[in-house]
Amino acid sequence: MNTTNTPTGAAYRSLDEIRDQKDRLLDEIRRDDQQIKTLWGSLFAKPEPNFALTPSKRIGSLVSNGAAIFDGILLGWKLYRKFRKKR
């Protein structure tokens, strides 16, 4: 029987060796797939709500959110005035 070198450099002499290699690769692919799924899920997982925030963190959060809302309203108003003039 003629042996052929694969891209990995392994020489197979029987179908059983090919099946074993196929099974090993399939197991490795499944492990990698599971790891990717776990990492992907943790990437987009929502953080756990923390209801025990200190008063200073609550106030800081309110100020930050308020500033972001004000900035959005101001941007909207400026864009409205800019495009309203062009008519």
C-alpha cells in the first residue's frame, strides 16, 4: 500500500489510523467550538444588577446619565436648526 504524507506530516498506513485521526480532530473541533460559544456568550452577557450601590455611585450615575441626555438633546436641537435653515 502506498503511504501519503498529509499536510500535518503524518503518514497513514491503514483506514483505522485515518479514523482515529478523524475522531481526534472532531473532538478537538468540538472542544474549540464549546470554548468559542462560552467566550461569545460572556462577551454579550449583561452585567448583574447591583442594587446595593452606594449613594455616591447613584448620584454619579444620575449625573452621568443626565449629562448624556442633555448632550443628545442639544445635538438634536442644533441639527434641527441647521437643516431647518436650508429650506
